[in-house]
Amino acid sequence: MQQAIQKILVVGGNGFIGSAVCKAALARGLQVTSVSSSGRPYRTPKGHTPAWASKVDWQKGDALSPETYAHILPGVSAVVHTLGTLLEDTSYKSAVREGSVLGLAGSFARRLGFGGGGNPLESGEGRPGSYETLNRDAALRVCEAFLSAQPEVQLNGPRAFVYLSAEDVLRPWIPSRYIETKREAEMYIEQMVSTRPDFRAVYIRPSLVYHAHLRPLISPLAALLDLSATLHAKVPPTLPTPSAILRSVGPLLPQPTPAPQGVAPSPLESIANAMTIPPIHVEHVAEAVVIAADNARSDVRGAYGVQQMRELIGWSQKGADGHEQPSATVEQRV
């Protein structure tokens, strides 16, 4: 075997979060390979290819077909899986990228069944483009292939499989199957990795992910949610808050179907989460992902929500200017 090489495979590396992960990994001196359905290098919403993209090995492959990327797996120390969909009508991605309010509204209208959209209650098992396929099954196929690959590099710790999951903050505006399939993927990945001491799994759970320039359409909502989280944090614990009221009322309402493990039965719990969990910048998500993928960080495993992600990257509390500042001990902590 060769000596340890910090090389990661990013599945979906030319997407919004995947590209941020590639950039952050390169900044830390890691070698990066990306696999996506197109195999094309990342481009900004304006069509530009940033300089860092020339350092990434862009490969074409299908996450559901391990034979298209299996040759890469023996040489990597970690796999980061960023594929997934917020809506089964993936036209919303173009609308968000282009800042089209009408396009985004149309995607949500079709999600509700207007304008020829599908039945939101229809099962997506085995259907291309469904939550089950994109959020769960694709990750499971990649994880299975990673665990089966014979390593070609000698490492000083277990290899990491980092799965981009999510906080439960989007119901009822987003169908419950979005977060349910995320949690199902976490559960099945954990079952696979639990019997393999040479591997570890990390589940990164961001809330609303924003970037002022790359996703300007999201910025106003991110600002409102950040203000809500800040105000909730300042309320004395003896006083009731809107989120606390929602959490107390939720269990009293009838629940149509039992929720899977890790998902609260009532969407009111999700609304309460959105009011109290601040949004997070895409670069902070990427930094947490890269630290989790680092072969030297064998202590990082399991689920990481927004607060845990900020602790992982050494992020301090908000300063006097209202902006969060990185701790002076970031490098010592990572």
C-alpha cells in the first residue's frame, strides 16, 4: 500500500454545497475528485468557472450505478455524498440559482398538485427523481460501494463516509418525505458502518443554507430566520416563546401516519425548529464537512446539527458588530 494520501471523493461536487466542499477541501490541501451525472466542472450562476475548479478531477458517473465510479473508491480516504433534492420537481434548482421568484413559485405550485404536477402522496419507491431515490437510495449505493472497495492507501484512522442530511426545518412547506428519507438514509448507513471499525459515518444536518451572491433569492428568508433565532435565544427561559407554544401544541393534534424514527410527528415541531435554529452559510457547512472527512478526526462521527457544526469549525458567538467571528483557536481545534 501507498502512504496515507488525503484524497476525497465528492458525489455531486458541481452542485451548490458540493462545490463549496470541493473548494474547502482544496484549501486544506486535500486532493479532490468529483462525480456527477454530467461530469462537468462547477460553474457560477453567471456561467464562470472559478480558478480552483481546475484543481478538481471532474468525473462522470451515476450514484445508483457503482460500476461508473468504483475505480475511484480504492484510492480515496473519504467519501462525501451531497446529492439530494428539496422538491421532486427539480426545476426549483434552476429557479433558485437564477433568482427567479416566479419559477420557484411554479415549482411549489406543482408540488401541491397544481399545473399538472404529480400526486404529493404518491409513493416514490423505485421512481427516478423521487425523494426515496435521490435522498436515500443513491447514498446507500455509494456507501455500499465504498465499504466494498479494497483500499490502496495506508491510513491512520477509519475512512469517513460523510452524508449531507438536514435539520427538520422545512415542513409543511416541503413534503415530509424529504426529511423522512434523509433520516432513513442515516439509519441504513449507520447499520452498514456499525459492523466496520475501519469506517465511520458522519451526518451533516444544515438548516437553511444560504449564500448572498450565489443564492440571493434565499437571503431575505435567511435574514428573517436568523433574527427569529436570535430573539428566541434572548428570551428568558421563564417566558413562553412562539416556538415553545408550537412544540406544546403539536403532540395534541391528530397525526395521520406514524413518523419514522428521528422525525417529529407534527409539522409544528419543524416550524418551531425553523424559528430557533439559525440558517447557516454554505461555506461553514463545507468547512464542517471537510473537517469531518479528515482522516485525522476519527472522533468526529454521528449527527452534527448547526450548533455542533459551528463548534466543529471553531465558530464563536456573535460579536458587538452583530456578525459571527471565527475563534482564534480554530486551527488548534481542527
